[in-house]
Amino acid sequence: MKALTTIANSLRGFRAGFTLLEVMVSMVVLSILLLLLIGMTDGASRLWRDGEHRRESLREAIAGLQMISDDLHSAVVTSNPATLLIEPGDQRHELPDEASTDPSRQEGAKLFFLVSHSPDHREVDARGDLCAVGYFVGRSSETNGVDHLYRFHASGKEVMEALVKGTLRELYAQASPSDPRSTELLAKNIVSLNVSPIGKTLPGGHPEALSVSISAINSDTARLLSSDPASKQRNDRLILRHLQQFSTIVRLPPLRESSTGS
């Protein structure tokens, strides 16, 4: 009996559990730690996502610039102005580039010229060593509200006939995103292609070198644009926020003499 009394007295002196204040303080501390952890995770995810978007735009733009540079290094430029033709394009969006408003710079969304590749660098279906190539930004019926970079290619007899007859411009006019026989999709989500002459002007109005600039966006931004292509103000803000620009300078080969029509 005495032992039971001692145990009962011990239990009465023991305080089980926590007070309400201690529980509330613990919940506040735990909530703060959870908020900090969520914030760190969200920040890390956002940085990773932004990095992936930049790499995606970089891959597309660099692929386009590399192809343009390779072709320009093999360009056949003569005193005929049509052998290197820069046409102004439809600038759908105002780019955040101060130089874009400089009238001394010639900007265009279409670049056409003749090339002569070495045998080991010719395309499989090339018909002859002289080709006509072109680069331009456009959109097909499948790319609602989104621009891509396209490459036009022609070779063989039709190029020689156009050169002799002086109808190269008519040949270039065949370039169209809707014609897969002559035009291929080169890089996706390209907002603009800008071409600026550099150096002194050679016969035919050709420069010594060209500055080529490509402006690209990522696929997530492109999906937002295509979701509502009619919303120009919203789309312009999206483009200016996510636009990335990449440039290169290509020195043109020496001018060749031309005995064909202009």
C-alpha cells in the first residue's frame, strides 16, 4: 500500500506533454524553416529553368550562325549585285538594340548569295558546284505566330540559267517556308535576322565583310506567343523580356570577275 502511494505521488509530480505556448512557438519556427526551404528550392528551380532557356536559344542561334558563316566563306561574289543580295524584311517586333534605329546600318531579314562548295562539303542532292542559298526569317501555316530561320537552296542548271539570264532575283523569290523542296527549317524560334555591311564598298555595291546577328527566344516563350498571336503588345513584351542576340562577323571571299548578266 505504501508503494502504491509513492507511485501515485510521483505521477502527480510529473508534467506530461507541452504547454500551448510551446506548441505555438514550435509551429512558428517550423513554418519559418519550411518557407525558407521552399524559397530556396523555388529560386534554384528558376535559375535552372532560366539557364536551360538560355542554352536552348543559344543552340538554335549558333546552329543558324554557323551555317550562314560556312556558306559565306564559300560565297561566289561578283560585280553582279544579285550574287550577294540583302533584302529588308518585315520587322514584326521592335528589338532592344540601339543600333537598330541607326540608318547607317543595313538590316534585313533576307540574305541571298551564290556559293561554290568543295566536293567534300556539297549537299547530297547538289546538282553541280554552283549553288544559290538564302536565309530569311518567316513562319509557315504550322507555326502560328512564331518565326523560324529558314534556308533556301538551289543548284545545277537552274542556277546557271538564272545567272546567265540575269534572273537570280526571280530564283531567290522562290524561297518560301511552305515549299519544302527548296526551303528547309534551319533554326526554331528566331525573331529576326539582321545583316550589316562592314568595310569599304567593292564593285557591285558589295562590302568586304558582313555582320550577321540572330535574335532568338526559347520554346516556352514561343508557346505563349502562339497561344494568342493577335495580342501584339503582350507578345512584344514577352519577346523583349526573353530575347537573346548572337552575332558574328564574316569576311567575304575576294571579288570574282563576272561575264554573265546582271
